[in-house]
Amino acid sequence: MRMNDISNENTKIMLQNLENFIMEYINAIQTLVLQKDIKFIPVTVLIYTLIDNLSYLEYGEPNKKLNLRNRYTDWCKKYVLKNLEGNNSKLNEFDFWYARCGVIHNGIATSLHKDSKSYFYADHDKKFPKAPEFKNMVVINVYSLTQSIHSSIIDCLKSNEKSVNNDFYNRSQNLISKKMHSNHK
């Protein structure tokens, strides 16, 4: 077997492992979204965690130049925002960050950060009255968000596929290895 054949085989295995890793998230998200009585917090935890993982693959560990928040919002700006539809098209990268922080750290839809809006999760694009208590509220359509995230993943992988030996794929191997190790404990 020639060295190129080994390298190509390793690349195929690495890409298959990455696809399997991402599909675990997608399948879990779709299962939760398709339930009759959708549970928004578990769905959004998976979505925001998947974005965390993909922003790590894209940009690496947080550092002084690119902290966790900037890494996350940069990834959302680069991939997610262009795939949003309906009410979700009004979201910006910071909405994703604050919604993520609220759900992951507090188990509620809204972050405690002073710049955060109030986020409400729905399974449709619903119009709400313009009452003062709704002034800073953002409705996030979870069905549409799921589709947007799926498109964002495809865009991210396409953007990184040309340089298979780059840091993106090296980090994916590291992430997948850690996951596989934790599954065998």
C-alpha cells in the first residue's frame, strides 16, 4: 500500500467519524423536534452545544484574540445567519450567544446578561401583540432553526473540505476521540 493510499484511507475514516458525530446531534434534535409535545429546552441545548462544537472545530480553543463568545458569534455570523428564515431572520449572532447562555447556564430561555433580549421558543412563526412587556422579546421558531442549523453545518463542512489536513479536521479527530473515550467508560 502506498503512502497516498494510507493518507486517503485515513481521510475517509476521519470524515466518516466526523459525519457520524454530527449526525448523532442531528438525529437527537430531529427526534425531539418531531415529538407531539416539543420540549424546547432540550432541543435548544443540543442545537447550541452543536454550534459550540462546530465553532471549536472552525476556530480552535478560545484565546486572548478569540474568546469563547467571539468564536461562537463569529461562527453564527459566518454560517447560521444566512440560513435563517421567517421570524428567525431577525436574529443576530449575539441573540444566539445570549440564548445559548440562558439555556445552557440557567436552564431558561433568556440570559441574565444586561444586553440580552427575552427569547421565546415556538414551533411556528407566531405574531405576538406589541405590549410593553413584549418590547424586547424575540420569538425563535425551533423547526426553522433546526433546518437552518442543518444548512449551516453543510456550509461549514463544504468551506473546510478542500484542506482536509487543516486544523478543522485535526480538531475534529481530537473531539471525536474524546467522545469515543467517554462512551467506553
